[in-house]
Amino acid sequence: MKAAVLYGFGQPLVIEDVELDPPGPGEVKVRIGAAAICHSDIHDFKGEHGISTFPAIGGHEAAGYVEEVGKGVTYVKPGDHVIVTIVTAGCGKCYNCQKGLPKLCEKKGMPKTPDMEFLGLSAPGRYVNKKGQRLTHMSRIMAAFAEYTTVPEEALVKIPDEMPMDRAALLACGVISGFGAVIHHAQVPPLSSTVVVGCGGVGLNVIQTLKIVGAYPIIGVDVLDSKLETAQAFGATHTVNSKKVNNPIEAVYKLTDGRGAQYVFVVVAGTSILRQAFFMSAYNGITVILGHGFREYLSDFQPTDFVGSGRTLTGCAMGGIRFNTRIDILRIIELYQAGIYKLDELISGRYSLEQINEAIESVEKGKALRNVIIY
């Protein structure tokens, strides 16, 4: 089988033959149908999410077909169409799972100790190259930039057979991150004033979900007019080009009757951008962090920024999606099939695995919302 292998940070991916371990108990082998390129993948490849062991395989936003199941697997069977994600359904038995927080599963969730990175936590992989080297998974439990991957059963969501694989792949990360940030984490009520800073792939999903819940205004903020035009097509009622106005904070206040926005979503990295976005929020407003870089510290903030205004700054990983019940992804598919949720418009280009470096370059240069590798 073919895979795109990374041998060092900043280097091009190399397409080569690898072997994959068979699924063990509770595991499923999936033939990848499509894998989208997320900006987090690019951060991984550049070393901006921490250290990794090489050689390695990346990719975490995928959909495919169940090829083989291990002992004890009951949720899926060979031939099922599935979405594969780094979010899991959890064990269902630990303290956090019992509270309805499977993303914080104490047995199968994200790392929680300060010395472990949230992303960029590589894990010993299931692949071996022709030199006999064990390849690292850059996205922990899976590797989407390969023709096949083996993952735990709880990392899968069954989807309707008629759902196109390229659009289904988007639901593994970018779509659910934006959707869940609005629905679950911030729980934005109708008519709330909102701002989305960063109108790329994830930001557009925040915007279209805000439209669905009835927020107003929905203000898109970016430095590119082309992205702001797309933001309007996805539901932004107003836009601000932060490079073309003297004071982006003032511009937002003018669009919110001088109060600032009740909810601000920051979908780009950079602490200076985050501070600016934070002050776009109203008193008692909430700023939700989705975009981040490696080892960014909030040294620009001080306690009085919060105490005097009652503002809240909070982080949201993968939208806090309800993966234990698989409800959210299936509901988004229903909205897409009903013509309410945009997925087709998020895909800028489709590439073969051999063209992956070209696809990555296009995303990195801001020329694409989502490029998808088709297998």
C-alpha cells in the first residue's frame, strides 16, 4: 500500500510502499476514500506542534470503507462507509464519560498533563516501511495520508452510503470544530451579536452554524477580501478587513451599537490577533479560541482585562462534539442533504496522493479552503 511519509520537519512528503499491521481486538482496518488537508497537518509537518519521531505519516480528516474488523468489534462491519477522526467515543465508564464528556475520557481521550502537547503528540504507528522502520502517527490514533489505516472502533462514525467521500472527510475535523464551537461550547442563543476572526475553512463553518442558530450580526474579520466575500456567501452579515481599517476593534463596535459582540470566535493563530479579538467582545462577552500555534503564551493579558469587564476567554477543541452518540455528524449530514449546510463549497481542489505536496502548498499559501486527497 502507498503512503505519504515525512522524514523531517519542513521536508516534502515521500510517496512509498509501506505495510500495515492487521487490526487487533477492538480495532478496524479502513480503506481511505478521501482525506482532507487541515492546517493542523501543515503545522505538524513544519514542526509547529512540537517534536515527533521520524519517519512519520500524518493526516487526521478522512472518510473511507471498513475493510476488516478485529475481535470484539460490534459497531461496524466490512463494507460500511465511515468517517475516521482523532476524536473518540470514549470508554463510556470513566468519570468524564459518565458526565457526558467523552472528549475528556480518562482512558482514551486527549492528553492532560502539562508536559504533553494537545496536538502534535505523535504515537508509535501501525506502519512499517521497506527498511523495516516503524512509522510514527503524527495524529495519534490514525494516519489519513495512506491508502489504509487501522483505528479503534470508537474513532468511527457510520454514514449513509450515498454520502460522497470527499465531503464526508470534511466532517472529521474542520466542519465539526466550527459547528460544535457554536452549538455545544458557546451555545449561542438566537439574535446574539457575533464575530468570527479568520474566515478560512473552520471559520466558515463557524459562520454558517451561526446563521443556522439565528445569530445577528455575524461579522467576518480577515485580511483577505476574497475570504470575506466567501464569508458573506456562507452567512456573514457584515465584514471587516483588519488590514484596511485603522482600528478593527472600533469597526466591530460600530457594527454592534457600540457594545462589542456577545460572542467572538478566533480561528487563526497569533496572540496579538487573539488580544485584538478579545477586545471586540462586549462586557460579559465570550471569546472562544479555536486557532492556535505552538507554544503561544498569553503574556499580553492581565487580570484587570477580565475582572473589570467580566469578559471570558475559553478554548474549544474539535467543537466539543458529541462523538459518544455520533449524533452531531449525522445531523450535519442531514442538514447537508437538505441543502441547509454547505460542504461542496468548502472544497477548493481534489488531488491524488502523488500530488499531496502540491495540495499542501496551495493550502499553506491561502489559495484553498480545503484540498482533498482522493484515493
